[in-house]
Amino acid sequence: MSDHSQAPVAPVGAYEPPYYAAFFSTVRTQDQSGYSETDARMEDLVQEVPGYLGMDHAQTPGGLGITVSYFRDADALTQWRTEVEHRAAQQRGRAEWYQSYTLHVAKVERSSGFTRAGVPWRPAAG
């Protein structure tokens, strides 16, 4: 979410299924006033949710952003979805920052990973 250029370049590790993934795809508006600060706050806040597992983010040069957040169970995902500051950020996003977005939530039934020998891997949390 916040300054992804400084984040380690490694995907969130594979977890033992089942767990949930929320796929948030966005196209942002030109005016992003206040977005970075709110984004950083949301990234800090989601880490406080019991059952939050991590997040992957990618941005295309054309402006499509994709954030995938992982949660151990549906209760953790619901807690994040209904968190008061997150709800306020969602409303501001619709009013100011997003030209369009989609949200897909899926139950992960299979998960695996690969790391080339000698390459540091960000261990799975949670």
C-alpha cells in the first residue's frame, strides 16, 4: 500500500489453506491529495487485525493497481472490512481517489511457493 518501491521484492509466502484473499484492483484519479498518508495508515492498521497474513501490491505503468491482502479466516476479513477508520478511508476513496475499482474475495484452497537458491525470502507471517 504505502511506498511500495521501498518494500522487499518478494511475494507473501504460501500458507496452509484454507485462508482468504481479497483482490483490490484500482484506477486512481489525478488528484491524490492525502492518499499516501491514508494508505500508510491503513497498512499499519490492517497489521493489527488478528488473522491478517500479509499483502502483495503491483502497479502498472498505465495506472492499474492491484493489492492482494491475505487473511487467515472470514472473521479476520470481516473485522478489516468493518474497521471504522478503514470504512472512512473507503468513503474518501470513492469520493476522491478512485476512478474505478473492483474487489474480489476468494477462499484459497491451494497454495505453494518457490524461491531460487541463495535468494532471500520473506517468511510467511501469521
